Amino acid sequence: MNYIIHYDVAALVITLAITLHFFYKKSIDTYQSKLFSFLIGLELVSCAMDLVTMYTIGHPQVLSKAGHYLLNGVYLLTFNATSAVYFAYIVNSVKKKRKIKLYEKVLMLAPFCIDVLMTVSTPFTNFIFMITDENEYVHGALFFILYANAMIYVLASQVYSFIYRRIFTRGQQAVVYTYTISTFLVLIVQMMFPNLMIAQFAVSIAVMLIYLSLENPQDYSERELGTYNVRAFEKILLENIEHEKQFKVFAVELSGMQYISETIGTVSANRILKQFAECLIEAAGKRKVFYLSGNRFAIVSESRKELWGDVVRRIRERCEQPFYSDSVALTQAAFYLCGGINPAAE
């Protein structure tokens, strides 16, 4: 069979670009962002494995029979895992504080577990595919089950996104609907034309749209100050409380900012605020600093070994030095408040 690989190459390029940008602009670490990281990782591996297996199928002599079974099995598992992880991502997005029920967990895992069982047993059963004595690749009698399970995940994602549509903006709804409907149609086309390798391209486009609409790191950043924003702060706290994680919050307020703003202007005051934000980032680390509002910041840490004394010392030392704005030099004071939650102690 002569495969048309142009779509797969495009899919690999798109996914690689998303991966690099996502990790360069890394968002806050939530369960949802971890699922998305897993999703783009699977898509990247799946794209690469698809190209590799197409080459080995076209040149069967380069691998042993066992090697063909191994490579094709890994590809099919990673490809089918993307739809399962996407469904888990949608469920996690819409459920928020609601507890995921047992039947939802079964729906997340059961179809993929069937895929795994059938794919792993294929070298002995030839249910999904078989490698002939001449090392040729042939679809098995039950190969269609992989497509059927992928469609189950896609349809379930569509149902959940429709039921909880009020959670999404109209733009996000359009992205989710576009993904689910287009993926469903692409799976049908892929079944009808096996040599037209279009499925990976459709998934890569969908991942890009999800990234831009649902998992955009810019949604959680305070770009002018170089910190996370209050939305990120609330999301981190809610998720830590929901999963009963130990964490501490160190609140910081820079005094006198209203007077400075009234005296030398808002622009100059904002420059001082940015210098203070840089001070907090240097003291605690970029991924821990959140801008709340006005002149208030927070530092959130999940580490039990966080040396708050060192953080306070660095902030105090910086506040002893003047903050500059144009030709004005000012010395500011910062007030601190530290609190935390330890579920294990309750």
C-alpha cells in the first residue's frame, strides 16, 4: 500500500511547534495542564511513530517480525491514547469542584484498556493486525474496534462539552465542537481510505486550537509585571484544597503606592511596582509569585522545605535599597503575612 505521508509530516511540525511554545511559556502546574502536557506528548510520539512505521511497512526487510509488531503496537497505543486523554481533559475542565463519579472513571479507562489488551495480545491473536512471514503488515479482523473506541471518546467529549457548555465561552465552545465533529468525520474518512494518513493532521490541528483557546498560558500571566495573575492564584489554591495538598501562602504588600502614584504619576508608580515584582521573583522563583491587585502580591509554595526566612531576608534587603523611576529614588517598606494548610494535620 502506498501511504500519503504529507499530512503526517505537517502534523509533526505543528505538534512540535506547539510543544516548544507550551513548555517555553509554561503555564501554572494544575492537573488540567498536566493532562494537556501528556496530550501533546502523546501526539508528538504518535506522529513520529506513524512516520517510522510507514517507513518500516514500506521496507519490511529493515526489521524482524517481532520488531514490526513492537513498533506498530506502540504507534496504535499512543494514537488511541490521545482520544482517551482528550476526554479526560474535557471532563476535568467541566467538572471543576465536582467529584468525578465512578461511571465517569470507567468511561475514561474501559475503552482504552480494551485497546491495550487487544493490541498487546495481537502478536499471538492477530486481532488488530498481523505481520506475515514476508514481514508485510495486514489489518486484523478486529482492527475496527480501535476506531470504534476512539469514536466513543470523541462522542463522549461532545456530550460533556454540550451539557456543561455554560462553562466555556462561545469561542471555546466552537473549538471543542470543531475538534469533536472534525475528528469523528476524519476517523470515518480514515477507515474508508487507509492510505490517506489524515488522522494525525486533524488531531494536531485540534491540539493547536485547544492550546490557543483552553490552555493558553497567557490567561494566567500578568505580562507587565512578569508574574502570574489573580486567576492563576485562585486556580492553584482551589486545586490544592480540592486534592488536599499541603501548601503555604506568603502575602506581601508594598506600602505607600497610592501616595507615590498621586505624587509622581501612575506610570512611575508602575515602574516601581515592576521592580518590586522582580525582587519577589528573585527571592522566591518565577513560578511561585502571583500579582493580586493594587500593590499586593502572593507567593505560593507546596514545598515543605521552603525557607521562608531566606525569602523574607531577600525582600527586606531589596527594600532597604532605593527603587528608581526616572530621576526619582524611593525607599519602600513591605508588609508580610504567611499562612498555610496542612491536610495531614487535620
